[in-house]
Amino acid sequence: MMLKKPKVLVLAGTKDARKLVEALVATSKYELIASLAGVTRNPADLMAPTRTGGFGGAERLAEFLRTQNIAAVINATHPYAAQMSQNAVEATTRLSLPLIRFEREPWKQETDDNWQFAETIEAALKLVPPNKKVFFAASSKVAAPLKKRPDLTFIIRTLNIPTQTNALLNANYIEGLPNSDWQTEAKLFQELQIDWLISKNSGGSASYGKIKAARELGLPVAMIKRPKHNGGVKCSSIDEVLNALPMCVGTEQTTSVSS
Ligand code: NAP
């Protein structure tokens, strides 16, 4: 007699996903595979066997799920990882597999926040008046739409500074992570003479410092709305995932099978 644990794929790539994997490992109830896109140099280790790189679209993801005998998928990618989320919905629907979408709550606008909303980066850029200095924490993937506003000066905070050939002419890059301390962010914005922010509504505390700093300094924020997801059981905390998963895999307890 041996105990067979349901095999669960965690689509990772965020700090929350790392914490979730840790919490799932601690339950000892699941066999986990984590997955990373492979965009971050030297990503922090996840506490589970990890594969890296795109699957090759929804069809290939479905093939992976089938051949790996995955019982459930947890999509714990960033709220703005729209393509991966769509692929996860398509692949799990095709195989009738349970899908959990783990996504933390978005930030809520407060009275003193000067937020203007946009559906896309392109629309957010249109909100910014001419010749302003704009702070944007983003990946170098965003370069194309920014090229359409040569009148603006961008300060881009990113983990992967682009090579000289890929860099925007009207951008200065700062390598690094967000600072959760709003006073540090406010000091940075003052030193850099920032006029506007463009921001995703990431939620959580790690990158909220810049939002509070903008509020305190009276800076406008072009807030890009989250892409809409239309599939999976929605969870906004690790506890919710831990509660939902046993139902999803159809086992309140580990399955017992004969060897
Ligand atoms: P995306 O546009 O939704 O994904 C682009 C492609 O990257 C996907 O189609 C998929 O390739 C591959 N991919 C994405 N996440 C993957 C994962 N966890 N495992 C395996 N393949 C993955 O996503 P993105 O916005 O480029 O983000 C890429 C990664 O960075 C995500 O894991 C996300 O959690 C993380 N991240 C994103 C942001 C953000 O603001 N977008 C912020 C912080 C962290 P195939 O189609 O070939 O399978």
C-alpha cells in the first residue's frame, strides 16, 4: 500500500506564489510542480521541483498537464500575466481539470489619491500631458508603446535593464525592486523630479510605497486596470487556496491506492 498525493501545478512568478508553494509543501498533501516563465535572472528558489520557460501555448500546456498527470492547476502568476492566465483557462477547460486563480486584492483608491484609470498602457500614456517626467515600474517589454510618446521622459524601474540597443532613448532605467516604504519612494520621486506615475494595480504591500508616496506628494497616477480573467475558482489569500484545493482535487484527505 502506498499513498498517492494529487499532483498540482503551480504557475508561479510572484512573491505570493513562492509563499503559496511553501504553504502547500507544509501541508504534505500534494505533489507539487512549480513553473516559472524564465524572465527573471536568478529567481529565488521555490520549495518544490520547478520547471522553467513557456509551455508553448494553451495546447502544449494541456499536453503537459495530461502527460504529467496533473490533478489541478493553481494560477498564481501576477494579476497582469494575461496570456498565461488565458492559456491556463483554455488548457484546464479542455481537460476538465480544476483551476484555481490566486490573485491578491487590488489596491483601493483613497480620498487623496489622484488616480486616472486606463484599460491598457497605451490608454494610460494618453492620460499624461505633454513633456512630463513619468515614473513607471515595469518590465522592458513595455518599450513599444512608450516609443509613441517621445515628448515624455521616463524613469523605468525594472529587474532587467535592457541592452543599449533595446533601451528607449527617452528613458532612464533604475534596476531594482519596489520599496514598500513610502518615504523612500517619495524621496526618490522628489530627487528625480517626477511629475506623473504610470502604475499597474498590483495589490499587496511590497509596491504600495510608490502609491502612498504619490498621494503624499499630490502626484497623479495613470492606473492601468487589471486584465479580466474569466475562469477558475478565485482566491485572494493563501488560506483560501488551502481551503479550496482539497475540494478541487476531490480529496479532503490524501488518496490511498494499492501498489
Ligand atoms: P504573460 O504575458 O501572461 O505570459 C507570456 C508567456 O510567458 C506565456 O504565454 C507563457 O508562455 C509564459 N509564461 C508566463 N508565466 C509563466 C509561468 N509561470 N510558467 C511558464 N510559462 C510562463 O506573462 P508576463 O506578464 O510576461 O509575466 C511573465 C512572468 O512574470 C509571470 O510568471 C508573472 O507571474 C511574472 N510577473 C509578471 C508581472 C507583470 O506585471 N506582468 C509582474 C511580476 C511578475 P507559453 O505561452 O509559451 O506557455
